[in-house]
Amino acid sequence: WKRYFHVLHVTDRVVVRPVWEDYAPAPGELVVAIEPGMSFGTGLHATTQSCIRFLQRLAEAGGLDRAVVDMGCGSGILAIAARKLGFATVNGYDFDPLCIKVSRENAALNGLDIPFAVGDALDPVLPAGDIVVANILAPVLLEAAPALARAVSARDGHALVLAGILDNQYAAVKAAYEAQGLRERESLLVGEWRSGLFTR
């Protein structure tokens, strides 16, 4: 499978590099080195790319002191991208201990110390953050709506990024989070996958 995973320019600033390929970044580019192992998150998937695009927009809007929570971190790619984009406080969680191991290894590959811990999006009480990113799957997002909505702080610049949603599932997910007092600010459709940015 490695033959299909090459250096990928996700945005004008964020580049994802598999560890087995060399890459000399252009000025201003942020390189995220990834060895996915058995975890989801190479940057190739539409949902990962959409989350990185939203994170970049949030970072460029300022407020880099906002705490970011990556719920369902997989390979750690989104948490690492968030730190590279300048967010000072980033934590990642996944229900799979193997993902936590891979995420920690990938953070170390990037010279970063990011706290990763076992945590399930379906727990009734989730770690709180100013920006919460959940790239999971629509059925889990629907069930986790109350807890994920509560996990988002009410401070200025707060946001909830939801991904892992097929376009034909998005209306139901959007309605579930609107019922929790959130409003869609923007959505991105890449292929058959739609991701959304929500605030209170």
C-alpha cells in the first residue's frame, strides 16, 4: 500500500509526508511526517483533508491559545497538524490503544510532545476544548452529539469540526447538532464526503 501514499499538499501551507519519502519544504510550508501503521490517517482521505483545511482557517483567524481536542485521533495526523499550525494546546483521544501508540510515535517523528490518551467519543463526559475535531463516522457522531456538543467551550473562537460523514448522511448529523444548540457555519464536500464547521 505504500506505493499509493506519497507527499501530499493538503493546503497551500500543510504538506503530509510519508516517512519513507524525502521532501524539501518551500518557505512557509508546514510538513507533517506520518507513519500510519495500522491507524487511520494518511492525509489521503477526503475527511482528513477537510479537517486540516478547517484547522488552517481557524488558525489563520487568530486565537492560537485556544485548546484543540482531536477526538478519534487515529494516526495523530490532525493533532500534529494543529500543533504545526500554531495551536499551543492540543490533546488527542482514541478508543483504540494501538492508535494512541501510533499517534505518540508520529508526534515524536515530528519533534512534538502531544498528550494522547485512550478516550471514547461515546463516553457521556468528554474532554473539553475550545476547538473539538471529530473525524469519526456518522452513526457515532449521531450517538455522541450531546457529549460532543458539551465538550466545546463557549469562549470566543470556539468551533466543532465534524467529519467522516457521507453527503447523504450529513443532513441528519447537522440536525442532531443543531438540536444541541450548534449552528453550521460552513461545510466542505470532497468527493462523496461532507464535513462541517459548527459554532454555538
